[in-house]
Amino acid sequence: MNIRLNCDMGESFGIWKMGKDEEIMPYISLANLACGFHASDAVTMSRSVELAKKYNVTIGAHPSYQDLVGFGRRSMKCTLEEIKSIVLYQIGALYSFCKLNKTTVSYVKPHGALYNDMMKDDNIYKAILSAISSFDKNIKLMILSTPNNEAYEHTARLYGISLIYEVFADRNYNDDGTLVSRVLPDAVIKDELDVMQRITNLKDRGYLESISGKKLFLKADTVCVHGDGDNALTFIKAVQKIVGS
Amino acid sequence: MNIRLNCDMGESFGIWKMGKDEEIMPYISLANLACGFHASDAVTMSRSVELAKKYNVTIGAHPSYQDLVGFGRRSMKCTLEEIKSIVLYQIGALYSFCKLNKTTVSYVKPHGALYNDMMKDDNIYKAILSAISSFDKNIKLMILSTPNNEAYEHTARLYGISLIYEVFADRNYNDDGTLVSRVLPDAVIKDELDVMQRITNLKDRGYLESISGKKLFLKADTVCVHGDGDNALTFIKAVQKIVGS
Amino acid sequence: MNIRLNCDMGESFGIWKMGKDEEIMPYISLANLACGFHASDAVTMSRSVELAKKYNVTIGAHPSYQDLVGFGRRSMKCTLEEIKSIVLYQIGALYSFCKLNKTTVSYVKPHGALYNDMMKDDNIYKAILSAISSFDKNIKLMILSTPNNEAYEHTARLYGISLIYEVFADRNYNDDGTLVSRVLPDAVIKDELDVMQRITNLKDRGYLESISGKKLFLKADTVCVHGDGDNALTFIKAVQKIVGS
Amino acid sequence: MNIRLNCDMGESFGIWKMGKDEEIMPYISLANLACGFHASDAVTMSRSVELAKKYNVTIGAHPSYQDLVGFGRRSMKCTLEEIKSIVLYQIGALYSFCKLNKTTVSYVKPHGALYNDMMKDDNIYKAILSAISSFDKNIKLMILSTPNNEAYEHTARLYGISLIYEVFADRNYNDDGTLVSRVLPDAVIKDELDVMQRITNLKDRGYLESISGKKLFLKADTVCVHGDGDNALTFIKAVQKIVGS
């Protein structure tokens, strides 16, 4: 299995800086770039696309609910027309900076609450697929890999969209393949050696262990890494060696 | 001279409605569509592009300073990087709804204070040209026609961008071809018969009279009409008959 | 029963106008003034308070989730700290314009989704009470009157806050005293004579009929009227005659 | 001369952190707290007021043009009604969190471009004075101390407002007492020993040397220190020892 690293990048906003984008960009394959609705702004987007281009990192749009102060982490009851429209708006905005840098938007990864809502609500999933499909069918959609990817795969095919399956190596999974809720104490795996062991397992044997020890065989096109911890760079370099891509 | 009508459209925001877009769209040639920085939002943009497409109206992006509460009418001291980036952001955002409707962005008309600042500051003019040029050299830029268009023309050519020259038939002009400032009482011509007479003159004889009676020969690719007055529709229909396009 | 009319006022935003505030203000008793989170802006608030003061209308703050583009109608998953803080922020902002006009904020009516969420979630209700209580215990809270007001009353008393009970004369009620959901066809009563009959009933006999014909005896300190319909003014004048206040 | 330290605090926004408020608060006398227009949000304001209260730091409102993405540093052409209203809005919003913490707003220091514009434009200065005066005449206004404070003093007195005179110890001054523009290389004095020497001079002898060596005798109620540099804390502690307040 060839696993690529994806990382949320370009999440500064105006004067406020977030993440070590300059340092981390060389070690990832897929950069999820914020589009101004949960983070980033026009200048930050321009610079982020330029940085990704410099290191040949594949660029993805990271659209969100419109909620800067809540960083897109608060679920909002939107209509499907609203969801389709805000996703299109953000893809287009990012696309303009890709044009400037003679590159393109290769995939979409919904951010935060929109990502979670997409996995739970088929109509939201379809609204997002519809947005991508109407912009460019070559753009892929990144979703959470589950033990039951078939339904997602089937729907995506109806819209002509290919999927990228994402696994979280630093999150605990329930036996049914869903993530342990962040409100529970065991949601996040903080020991980095543990996380690296999980990635090694995933790469070599194709599974992650659930919190109860069950083997979850998950399609893993990409693993999400975080760019804002104290030793994010060291960790990402180590993970990058494991996955070798 | 073939003069086309352009009109600011799609300037509703959320629940707040502005303009009679549905009624007016059939009678104009060029729709300047707001992109979310001074007016409009993702859903409004989607519907506005759909409406323009329905009536075969050419679509232009109407980018602005980022100032919803001030409707983009307040000049802001931005860096050139900021100006180039916000223009690109807004073109791209609008472009996504054009893709959805299988049409495209044909021109850019900066809005409000950004339009005025562009005409006064060559560096802002160049920042806007640079934004358009990096997105798509087929997109034109609409600017204010003056008796001295050569300098603007020359600069635009350096960026590979064609210009659309705009005349305001309901604004008084100074003898030097600049607009009478809006802070002065005679800035706006309110008598609609006068305005129609001026448009007829412009079309048939190629000039507008300045406020002192001087003949100003102005290149006029397009005349700006307003969609939000009480009898906007009647007026636009009448003007449309005069220009015959 | 003395029933006072309350109306959402000051819901313009920047250049966009909403409602006939100038016409309607003389006929209502309680003006719910938007505070910039779902509608209004600093200038609009200043003018709205001045207008209310001119007609001796009691001023209430109308705080909302932070969502201008959605007009505060979209429920957002906020923390209780966020809810308490945004309510305080908005009360204070409105209070400043009351100081300017030598009047004060007399009550709080949460807007839109925040109002609905407050009625459903006791913790949100408490967060709002806590915000008001820490600002000024003389400020009342307006809530939806139900057949079971005791629990709300009890909690409010713990925070030292008095309640204003609101009835919607133009909304159908279920037999349990909850409002018929807006997604159902019978949610809103559009016949104005019906609505006036209901208000007469409420005033003279103390009840509203539920959608099945059951008599719902509801405490009614105030009835909500709407200021933005085509004949809003005529209707409000008629209702004002019925309630006589 | 008793010189107190003022520092911009509470300038985080949502998830984005700025400044070492927790560390620095104990060593300053006056905390300029952002009010949501250039930085901060309701939750941040609530926590910032609580922190200032904990260390008995006097609280000032730090109102700004409405420009989060530009951090209030971009001058905007606002009407005087707009300026008065946004200043009132922000004072009131901050006041609500002062009520929550049983403290109050003691002064106003306009932020960034609004501060500069206030010093240059007498009408903006008056609009700000008028806003403060209508809220509470006990609230002072912090302005830049110049060799010619009389005109400012005279105007402030007409509005019943007392002034706090601020000096920048780390900025070079022209001979006429204005600050050397930030676009010039010598605008900021980076050597901390130099800055401390200047503060000592100011405290003991009442003057700062201009960039050409001229002695500028400046009324100095307060000196501005910055909370976001790498060794901001060390520096502020040292300065605090010099001024001894």
C-alpha cells in the first residue's frame, strides 16, 4: 500500500500565524489549503499555493462552513444549496491562485465540522460531490476511510468523482471503524512511537487496531499529520520515512 | 459606435435583497456580478450566474475591497499584494459558478472605491491587470473612459489585457473628462430625458457635453445603468432602444 | 390580560434596508433591536435606538449567533462559554447607544436559532440568563410562553431575572403548546382576520386554539408582530387596537 | 513624572493566539483590550478582562476600524457618524465584560490606523471624543503626546474628557515631535538598552531625543510596550523597574 501524507496548511489568518508551513511543506505529499472560510485570506492563499508549488506538493482545497471565529469546527444547519455553493466558492477562490502559479486544485478535503457532517449525512456528501463534479471531474474528494467504503464509493461514482481514503493514525477507532469521539479521554493517541507503530502496521499489514484490539482493515491512500505541534517537524519526518512517499 | 449596457447585478446579501435582477437582466448586455466582498454570497452568486446565463448576458466579475458593511465604497489603504490577491480570489470564486453553469467570466469591473482608486493610482491599476492576466488573458478589464485613454491602453497591453471603456451617462463630467465629484450638487443627472439625450448624442455623434458645455469625445464601449431605482426598468428599456444592443 | 406588541426592528445591514421601522415604531411597545451578529451595524443601531427613544418604545437587545449571511437562522454548535460571551457582547454594544440616547436596555430576546435552541436546551437557557444577570438584573428575558412555564420561571428566578412571556398569534401550535414546525405547511397562519381573532381570544379569554382545536391557556405578556410584510403597517395598527396598549 | 506602562492585550482571535498576556499582565498598568473589530472575539474579551482584573490592571478599550484581516492597520475613509458609532459599539461591548467582572472601562485608546487618523484629523478626534463623552465622561482618551498638546487638550475639555498622554520609547521622533514614519528605516529603535536609556531620560529629565538629537520635552503619562516579541517579558520587567509603577 502506498500511503501519502496530507497536512492542513495555509491556516494563518491576516496577522495571525499558524503552523510551520515553510518547514513542513517539503515532507508532505498533499497540502489541504484553507480557502478563507475557517482560516486563511487572499494573501495567505496566494503564498501557500506558491509554497506548495515550490515543493511539488499536490494541492487540495480545504473548504469549510463560514465561521472564522469558530475555525469551522462548529456544525451549522445549512441548506444543501448553501453547502454546494460555499464549496464551489472556495474551490474557485483557491483555483485562481493555482492559475497564478501554473498549477491546479487536485482534490477537495472538507474541513472540520463540514468533514464530520459529510460522513454522517448522505445529502451533505452528495452536495459536496455535486459541487466538485460541476467544477471539474478530475478533482478528487478525500473522505474518512471506514470498513464500509462501498456506499461512499458507489455514490461518488454516480457523480464521476474519485475518492481518496484517509486514515487518522493518531486517533483511536471504535470496533465499527468510526473514530472515538473527541469528547472521550482516549480519542487521541499522544505517544508518537505508538502512532508510528500504527502507521507501520497500516502500511505493511493493512490494518489499524481498534481501541479494543480488533483489527480494522482500512483502505489508506493517505494519513493525516498535524503541522502545529512542538515537534511536528521531527514527527512528520519520521512518518515520512515509514511511508516512503 | 456600438454601445452596450452594463449593470451591477447580484448585489443582494443573505436575506437582504437589492435590485430587480430578474426584471432587468433581459435588457442588459453585461452583468457586473458581486463576488462576496462588498455584496453577494455564495448562494446569491450561484443564482445570479444562472440568471445571466438564462438571458445570454455576458458575465463580469465585480471585485471590491473587503468591506460588506461599507458596500466597498470606502477607500482602504491596501498593499499591492493585497489588491492583486483579493481580485484573484473574487474572480476565482465567481468562475466556479460560471463552470457550474457552463459559462465563463468575460471581464472584470472593479467596484466602488477600488474602481476609483484604480483610475487614480497606476500601481493599483497594474495590480488589477496583473491579477487578471495571471488568471486568463481573455478576460477584459472595464475602466472609465477618459479623453486620455492612451496611457491606460498602453499599460493594459503590457499585461496582454484588452480594455472595455465605460461612460456614465447620468454623471456630469468636468472639462478635463473626469467625473464631477459626488460631494458636489451637480454630480448626478437626475432627469432621465436628459440622460437619454446624452446617450443618443454619445451614440450618434461620439461625445458627451461637460458641465460647462464642452464636447468630450469619449470612447464608449458600454454605458452603466442602475438597477435599483423606482423606475429602473422603464428607463433601462428606453436606453436599450437607443443603443439598440 | 395586558398584551404588548413586540417587533424585530433595526434589522437593516449597511446599505441593505429591511422593514419599515420609521412607520411601525409608533405602534409597538417593545422593539427587539439587532446587535450586529445576525443583522444591523453600529450606525444602524445608533439610529434604531434614537428612533425607539423618539416614540417611547421599550428597547430590547436581540442577540444572535454570529452569522450575518444566514441571518442567525442556522443553529450552530457553540460552547456555553461562547453563548454567554456573545450575548454579553451584544447587550453591551446596544447599551452604548442607549447611553448615547439617555435610555437603556430593558430586556433581551434571543434571535432566530438562538431563541429556538434556548427553548430546547436548558444549558443554553442558563448561559443566556447568566449573561443577563451579570450585566444587569433589571434586564428581563423574553421567552416563548408554553403551557408549562414553571420550569423556566424557576430557573430564571435562580438568576434573579424576570421573564416576559411571548405568544405568536400567526403561528399554529401543537396540542402540547409547542409551535408547529416551520417545515410543515400549516406552520404559519396567513389570514390576517384569523390572526386578529386569535389575538382577541387570547386577550379576552386567555387562550389560543391549537391546530386540533384544543384550548391552550398561555400567559401572554407580549405578542410578536412582523414589520416587513406588504401591509405590515395596516395589520399592526389593527392589532394594536385590539390589545389597546 | 509618574509614567505607567500600557500594552496592547487581548489580541488573539478565535483559535489564533497572539501575545503572552498571561505572563505580561502582572507587569503593566494599563491594558488596551481589543474589542472584536481588529482582533479579539467575545470569549477572548471575557477572558482578557478577567485576567486584567486578576492583576488589578486598569482596563482600556482599544477600538479600531472594522478590519480583522488587516488588523485595523489600513486607513479607511469612514464618515464621522460611522467613526462615532463604531467606537461606541466597541466601548459598550467591552463594558459588558467589565460588568461581568465587577470592573469598568477606564480609558479608550484607538488602535492602529484609527489612532493615526485621529492625530491627523481633528474631526475624527472629535468624533471619538463625542463617542466617549456620550458613554461616560469618566472615561479618558489616550493620545500621542506631542510638543503641542494644547490644541488637543482644549478640544478634549470641550467634550468633558481627560487625556492620557502616550510616548513611544522605541520609536524615533522627528524634530517637530511627530513619529518617524514606519516606511523609513529608522522608524523603530530595536536596541533595548537604547530604549531603556530613553525611558530613563524621559522619567528623570522629561525629554526624548529626536532623531537629530534635539531634546523633545513631552508630557508622558504612559509609555507603550509590546507584548509579542521573543523577550518581551524580560524587557517589560526591566522597563517596569525604571518607571517604578
